[in-house]
Amino acid sequence: MHYTFEIERGNFADAGQASSSVKRTLKQLGVAPPNIKRTVVALFEAEINAIAHAYGGTIDVDIDDGKIVMVVADQGPGIPNLDLAMQEGWSTASPQVREMGYGAGMGLPNIKKNTDELKIETEVGVGTTVTMTVYLA
Amino acid sequence: MTVKEIIEKLDLQCLNEANLDVEVSGAYASDLLSDVMGNARSGQVWVTMQTHKNVTAIASLKDIPAVILVRGGQPDDDMLEHAKDEDICILVSKDATYQVCGKLYALIG
């Protein structure tokens, strides 16, 4: 099963729509609740990152019997220092984004904790692609 | 302790009646959304001063039945609309986070 969602820069009002839709689908498929929880935490955080930092992008979700693969690809500034970005507490979020309660530097660590595989490909000035896999076994 | 009982015991204003008979397992207090996303558990009530629509998005994703807005905080219009769509109970306390959490802890800690 394949789903695609669009991400619009700065559109916080619609944040969580992709995660919410994927959650509904996984529930209907009878996926175990702990795996649903992990998936939606990771996807929501990746969605927020793209909304907050990038200039737009797409979310592709593939679900099969054994795993859920989520690819969040944005056209954005890229991440200059991935090691720093992975550190809990590190953030480059704007003051406006922080006022909403984001920008605590917990997003990428949350993604890492809740996925079985995480791959981040990023190029400064081009964009970032985050590939997250949750195994259902 | 149900959501309804919490409303009565803490004298909360209820802006969206949902999940009133749901049994609450505890509470999580935070204004950092990723903290809630990563650490709150389903069935807990969420105590926060954030009043925008992403609060209900997270509450829905995390199966949080009720959100308590502190210090008389009023939800943005689109947050309240979203709460109605997603069946999230929206509650308002005049108290600050510390007092709300103290009262909740005494009840369901």
C-alpha cells in the first residue's frame, strides 16, 4: 500500500494530517498498537521538521506485511551538521516555531528512538530526505 | 478517575464535551510538543498552556482523551474545531500548571 502527502512550508495548521491518516490506516489493518504509536511519533516529528525548516516537500509511506517505510523528502536548506542535529537539545528553529512549543531539539532523537532504521541524506542548499522504517514483526 | 470526575473535582470549564466517561490513567504536563509526543502515554490528560491546533493533533495521535489549558487559556478557533472533529475534551483551569498538577496528583497520582 502506498500513500503520498504534500508538505507546505510553514503550514502548521495542517501538521499531523499525514500522521493521522496513516494511523487510521494502520488501525484498520490491525497493526499492533505499540507499532502504530512508534510510527505516528516518528512521522509527525519528520512532518514538523519539514514544515518548520524546509521549503516544501513530500511524504511517501509504504506499508506491507512486514514493515512500514516512510520517506520524508524536502526541498530545504539541508542540515549543515547532522551530528549536532541528532543531539538532544540542539535546534535551529525560529523564535516563532519555538513559541509554538517546538524547537526543543527533541524531534530527531524522538524519530531515532521510535524507528528501527533511520537514514538521513542531506545536502546544504538542496534538501533533506529522511527514510524511517518500522518493522512490524 | 474519569474525565468527568476530574472536571468536577478541579472545577474546570469544559469547552468540548468528549470522552467524559473515559478512565484517565494519569497526567502529563508540558508545553514542549515533542516532549509530549515522545513521552506522554495514551490515556493520560495533558496539562499545557499551548492553545493552538497542533495540541489537538498530538492529543489525537497519542490517544490523549483530554487537554487541560492552564491559567484560563482559550483554544484558538481552529483548535476547538479540530477537538470537536477528533473527539478531544478541552478543559480550562484558572489555576497555573503547578496547582493543576498538584490537584491531579492528589487524585490520580
